Amino acid sequence: MAVPSRSQISPGTTVNIVLKEDQRSGTLTEGVVERLLTKSPNHPHGIKVRLEDGQVGRVKEIL
């Protein structure tokens, strides 16, 4: 499954992310995007975002 590109994600989008501490297990965390942190149009591990609750991780899927 390909990770979403930056153009597909915007503030207010509900997404599943992988937090830094969950990278080995692959546990997904659901939340709403507050801010995009990755500047490039795409990233092999997912675009890094900050959720509204302050958690930071890489987007694995858009809900």
C-alpha cells in the first residue's frame, strides 16, 4: 500500500499515523491533522504531520 502524498493531506484531514515510538510495531494512531511538517511532495515512509492533540507521526492512510 502506497503512503499518501503531501498534496492529498491538508489541515483538518482525518488520518492514521505511526508515531516514532510505534515504528517497530506499526501501531496506527487516528487523529486530525493540525500541521504538515514535511516540505517535500512525498516521502517513502509517509508525510510527517502534527495532529490536533499534539502527537507527531508519519501518515500511513487517509480516513
